[in-house]
Amino acid sequence: MNLLVCPICWHSRPLRAALAATPLGLCVRVVTRFLSQEVAMHPRRRPEMKFATTVALVTVLAATASFAEGEDAGGIGDPAAGEKAFSQCRACHVVADGDGNVLAGRNARSGPNLFGMIGRQAATVDGFRYSRELAEAGQQGLVWDADTFVSYTIDPVRFLRTFLDDGRARGKMTFKVRKSGDAEDLYAFLNSLGPAADTEAGQ
Ligand code: HEC
């Protein structure tokens, strides 16, 4: 039914003229009239109404754009789904805070504690014996943000080979997350547990 009303002023008169035109013709006509401040077609509306409409449209567009930006800047993934996906990691990883409270997993120690991982330089958990490759990547500046975390967990070996530009690099983690959606959810989950590290690295 909306199509039966002018989308700019809600006046239904253009409908009669538009019925004969193609849908594209309708759009072009409405937009042209709008831009040229042509009011003849919409006798009951004044130019200031159009100004108000423009302001409203721009506000909506700006709000949409900033929302989309927020999504890019670390808002990926669903923490609740990530908590479930963590079942894939718990054989090797725990998430335990500085006081030793276990937030996820049991007490697996074959992989490093993932608490506060997001936003931190790779291979920096005290006391964990990392592979030479991951330690080197950390020294070269690898930080776990949304991109690096997702690529690493989807294929750690390939990630390290690319990052270090060394076709023989391996690292100690060979487990691969099969679905990139799971990797994103895990990112969101770990980020939600960590000590707000994302704000440091996400900028
Ligand atoms: C079979 C054991 C195993 C599984 C399963 C596993 N990991 Fe790992 N993970 C490791 C090991 C071992 C390392 C250390 C890698 C190295 O030193 O090269 C590691 C390292 C990591 C690191 C880098 C940590 C740091 O301190 O820089 C992240 C991030 C990570 N794992 C995430 C995950 C996630 C998320 C999952 C679940 C989807 C997962 N891992 C599943 C064994 C595992």
C-alpha cells in the first residue's frame, strides 16, 4: 500500500500520474521533483516540510552508518553462542581470571589460559610454554583482535605461515574451528569475559 502514496510527502496525488509510468519512472520523477523543490505536484506541502524530511532522512542514514561502524569495530559475534562453541576449546583451554576463578572450561592446561586474550599481544600468558613460532609472531606485534583471532582459530598453522612468511611454521595449536561464525561467536564470548581489553586494541 505504501507504493500508492508519494514516499516523500505521503500525498497520494502523484499516484495517478505514476500509474502510467514504470516503477523506475516513478522514482526518478519523485526524486527530481524533490531536488528541484518543485511543490506544484504536492500543493499542500511547503518547502520547509521538505527540509524537515531531508533532515529526518539524513539523521536516519547517519544513525544507520554509525550502527554499521559499531558492528565493524568489535561488535561481531554472539557471546551466548560463543559460550556453547567453547566446548570445542575446553579440552585444551581454560578461561580463568587473575584470582583463579574459572569462567569457562575446566582446568585444561595444554593450551594457554584465554582470559583477557582479546586485545592482547599473542603468546604473553606467563608460564605457558609457547611454540617458537607463536612467540615470534607475538614479538613481531601480533595482537588478538577480531581479524587475527578469527583467522588464527580457523586455521592456526596457515595463519602462522602467512604471518611469519615461513612456509614451514607450525605452532602448537593445530585444532581448526570449522565455521567462521563459531570463531566470531568465540571472539565475542572471550571479549565479554575479559577485562575490557577490546577497548585498548579495538581502537
Ligand atoms: C588440542 C588442543 C587445543 C584446542 C582444542 C584448542 N587450542 Fe588453542 N591453543 C592450543 C595450544 C597448544 C596453543 C599454544 C600455541 C603455540 O604455542 O603455538 C593454543 C593457542 C591459542 C591461542 C593463542 C593464545 C595466546 O596466548 O596467544 C588462541 C587465541 C587459541 N588457542 C584459541 C583457541 C580457541 C578459541 C579454541 C576453540 C575453538 C582452541 N584454541 C582450541 C591448543 C588448543
